[in-house]
Amino acid sequence: MGKNMFKRIILLCLLISMIFSLAACREKEETKYSSGKYEGVGNGLHGEIKVEVEVKDGIITNINVLEQGENAVLGKSAFEGISAAVIKKNSTDVDIVTGATYSSKGMIEAINNALKTGKVNLASKELTGEAEQKVEIKDAEYDVVVIGAGGAGLCAAIEAKTNGAENVVLVEKMPYAGGNTLLSYAELACAGNWLQKEKGIEDSNEKFAQEMWEGGGKLARKEMVDTVVNNALDGALWLRDTIGVKYQDYLVHEGGHSVPRAVEPVELGPGMVAPLVAKAEELNVQIFYNTKAEELVVNDAGRVVGVKVSSGEKTAVFTANNGVVLATGGFGANVEMREKYNIRWETLDESVQTTNSPAIVGDGIVMAEKIGAQLEGMEHIQLYPFNNPMTGVFYGIEAPSWSGEGIIYVNEDGKRFVNEVAMRDVRAEAILAQKGPVYAIYNQEVADRLQLEEKFANEYAQCLEGGVFYKADTLEEIAKYFNINAENLVKTMDDYNKYMTDGVDPEFGRTTSMVPMNGGPWFILKGVVSVHHTMGGVMIDTDAHVINTDGKIIEGLYAAGEVTGSVHGNNRVGTCAITDITVFGRIAGTNAALGK
């Protein structure tokens, strides 16, 4: 073979090799960006979130949530916000939705797992994506401006519209409505309600008002308590019959009440918030989400005539012809503010968690104070006694403490230390006095009667994984799991059962929920106290007018809910908050519309 022929063969081989190499590169390039629909699962606050992610040529085109058990309103906000941001950026490196941390993280985890399932490489897409989408705002004129789209604000906006205000706007700094109401069980205390009548429970407004006033240390203004109580049943019926809230067929019996008198929505907080939002939208109330109220606008005569608002870098003034309603909540999530006013508890610094929405930072109180509003009861801060150490939020699976069922609290020594159905401040003080971990215990019979394992399967699973819950056949087993004195625990339970059977609790004076627990399996939860409610805020009168430091009405300004400081004294009795926000939300909205 000649040299020229040999060279031609070598060149031909190299050419063929290059062709195959280029083809392989093209094939690799073509398959780099997978297309298809892929499923993935992530862990949200209340269990698994399952999604389907649709990808075309490396671009995410659609995200569907297939299964989830999250809070109906928070979850929806997280799913929509994260989906929009991920699709816009074509990346899961996006911000979480404020106030929906666990749902957001679970959603992102599910999307990532779906992409891993399909071995998807995302194409480059030079766009920015944020979970919180800013809104377009501009100067505008309204009849009534309501600040805060929580329970009180929604009630106010609806009643303002119903009572003749043509243009009503709700300003909400979060990407969703609901505030603390959304996170609550939305139990509403009202005497003489339909369930009490069905069950033959005798009650009266006089008894309810006395218990609410005494529960607050007799420090609330009695006329404010009477206003809440006397309008409570009408508020519950309005929520049920006009707004469309669906209620359970049982009553809640919280500490401080002599009889069960609170009704509870089937879907808890979301079951109240969602119908209120739907009714507001039906009435054409305009809601600006992701929009923060910055300051109250006051004219030369001292009347509140509007609100300066912001969204992103933009600001605007919403003028209010008839009135402004302040419904921004308390300051439970503001560590600096609660430390400033706290005089009761050893500390309320960042080591003490909160059950509150991150939005509840006292901004409405600060705005009102700047224009001369009188503050009242700011030192009164309530701790919720028993919460999940992982989140700081109350357990659904601690339901026996408010349901009228059996439950005991014990310390590491295996001994009871408080009346488990006493008022919240009493229980919180007793828990803090233990200077160590505390535990709640109930048995299978209690769980079965309340259908807890069916209702809260996801919460049980998460708490078991997190090491704050355990279930076993014997007291000795649950004691061993949490390093509790087993011998003392067995004796404590024997004593408890004797007291409950005899109807007398000589140790702690328990007189309600006298339910024995005679055998396992046993459920045990680890708990901590958390900041729950701030009873102080702006002073209002029975017509929801805000009062200034001279004791006079600030014209054009109304307030309702936890932003006020006139209703609960030094302790808010359980299930009275929703009564308060409903009653005074309706009063504030009505009077703002009418200019009364």
C-alpha cells in the first residue's frame, strides 16, 4: 500500500470518527433538555405534596398540584406563588412565600424531585422570579379603606359594603388573606347558640360576660366585654347564614368557661376565612395583596382621610371619604415590641416562639400611635401553654385539652403540676415553672372519641419523625421514650383516674373534663409555651372609634380585632378572640360606611 493511499485511509477514519462524534454530541445535546410530564413528592406542613411538572425542551411550562393536605388558603398561596416564580425563572431557586414557609419548601422539594425523576436538565432562562408578585398601585379614592385582610378586616369590609359604601378596598401586606384567623381553629364563643339548645345546655349572656371579664383579671372595660357578648350569637348566625361558614356538630369547651359554648368551623380557620373572602369578592370589595399600609393620612382638622400604601418601590395614597378601619392585628411576632412592653414573663425574646402569622408585628398600633391614638393594656401578653417545639404552633393532636376529654400534663419527674383545663395564663405559668420539658398524655379511647388519628394522620406522622410524639401500649414505654420517671408516671395516672372517677381533684381542683383514662395504648406529646395573643393595642369605644390621648374620638378612624386593647384585660379567654373580631369588625365596617 502506497503512502498516499495510507494517508487517505487514515483521513477517512478520522472523518468517520468525527462524524460519529458530532452525531453523538448532537444526540447528547438533543437529549440534554428532557421533555415530558414528571411527578414528584415533597413534605409540607401537613403531609406530602405531590406535583406534576410539565417540561418542554428544558423549559417548565406547567405545574399541577395533584395531592396535598395544607391549609386551604396558605397552601393555595404557596402553590400559586411558587409555581409562578419557578415557571418565570425556569428554576427552583426562588423565594418562599412569606407566611407559608413549610408549604413553600414542600412545594419546591416536590418540583425538584419531579425533575430528578425525569432526569431533567433545565435550559438557561435569564429571567428573575420572585414568589411575591408586586402589584400595580396608584392614588385612588374610596369610601372606606380597611387595613388588614384578617378576620376582623374581612368582616369590616363586607359590612361596609353592605351598609352603603360603594367603593371599599382592603389593603393586605401578605400575599393571602386571613391573618391569625387563618391559623386558628376559628372557635367562636356565643351563649344560647343552636348547639347548646340541641344539647340542653343552659347558658346566658350575663354568665358569659362575667366569665370573660373575670378571666381577664377584671381589667377590661366592662362595656366592651358586654358589647362582644351581647352581639356574639348574632355574629355567629351571620357567619353561618350570610357568609356560609359551615360548623361542626359539637361544642368546644375552653378553660375559663363554665359550660361548652364555642362553635367551630368544619375546616377550622380556612373554613371561616375562605367564605369571607368569597363574600367580599362577590360584593366587589377590591383587595390589594402584597401591599403595605405605611401611614395614616390626616387633614388639618385632625381627621383621618386616607392611607399611604406601598408595594415594592411604588407608593400611593388611598383616600377614604367616609372612614379608615384599622384591622392589622397585634404584635406577637415582633420580638422587640413584646420585649419592650412585657412586664409579666421572665423573657419574651427570640427564644420564645409564637403561634402568630409573621405579619403580626404591631405596625397598625405604631401607625395609630403616631397620630395620637391612646394605647391600652400593652403589657398584657398571653402565652399559649402547650405547643409543638418544632414550630412553636399549637398541636391539633392536643385536642383533648379543649374538647372536654381526658388529658394530663406531666413533667420529667412524671408528676402532674397544673389543672390541665385551667385558663391559658395559669397553665403557661405552671409549665414555665417546671424549668424543663413538659408532656401531654392521653389514651386510645380519647383519641378514638375525637377521631384524632383520622383527622390528624399527617401531623402524627410528622411529629413522630420529629421526635416530639410517641405512641406505645404502656405508660412505661412512653416514659422510657422521653426519659420520664416511669414509676411516678404510673402512680400519677392511677391518682388521676381515682380523682376523675370520684369527681374531685384534690391536687389541682379540676372540675371539668373529668374523664378517666384506664388503659393504653398511650399518646404522649412534648410541649413548649409560645406567644399567642397580645391583649393591648389602640383604645376604642363601643362603636369602634379610635380614642386619642385626650380621651376624644379620632374622626374617620375605626379599629377592630387584636390591634385594639380594650376588650380582654390581662388574659384573653379561649374562643373569645373570634367573637371579638367578628363583632367589632362588623361594627367598625358599618360605622365607617355610615360615617357614624
